[in-house]
Amino acid sequence: MYHFLRGERLREATYAEKKKYLERYYILKKEEQNFDTEIAVINDMYGLHAVTINGLPKSHNQADLSDSIIKIDEKCDNLRREYIKRRAKAVLAGVEILNKINELDDEDNKRILIQRHVLMQSMKSIAEKESYSRSGLDKRYRKAVNSIKLKI
């Protein structure tokens, strides 16, 4: 996402760029959940956990049924492999973001950013836990995001 080009000067990221950087983990976790859901739906629709090719009823179209089950199983395997890749990418992004947040000096900023971007809590929930009004939290959150040191 952030590429460093030879000869190009680095600049401090804007608020929007920092916020987008912090939101990467959330986006990756949502993609991971979508893969997980798709695999579960396919398994539930076709009952693959209970079906084996040898257990299919003997009929004139058994080959068609076998081919279908093999294709569905291959699709699930491909989705699982992609799910594992996405999960690894999300973990790496989460660790990177947590390290960036932990560079901050202000413990309140750290706590707010961790709750929002690592634990993926809503702003309403954070406001209640941290005893902020919603507008007060918005101001504090903006200050916390701006305190991140990010060069692009």
C-alpha cells in the first residue's frame, strides 16, 4: 500500500491517509470473514461434510454427481487456501498497526486507537468505556490518529 520510490522525498501522511492505514486490519478481517462464510454456505448447501463419492446412490448419472461433488470440494479447497492467505495478511497488518500505535507516548491515544482499530470496537462503545461524549471522542480520536508518525 505504501511504496517508497527511489529519489522521491517522503512526507508526513495526512489524517485521511493515516486513518486509511489504521483501517487496513478491519478491512482484511472482513474479507477473511467473507471467505469463511462462503465456505460454510457451500458446505451447508451441499452437505459436503456428510457426502462421499462412494456413498452416492447408484444411478445412470452417478458420474455427473461425482463430478459435481469434486468441483464443489475443489472450490472449497481453493477458498480455504485463499482464506489462509487473507488471514496471514490480516495478522501481519494487525501486528504492524499495533506496533505503530505502541510508538505513541500518550496512553489515552494508544488505548483509543487499539480499541478502535485492533479490537474493532464501535465509537459509541469506546465513548462509553472511556467516559467521553461522542463529540469529545471524535476530537480525541482525530488527535490520536494525527499523533501517529507515518511517512509516505
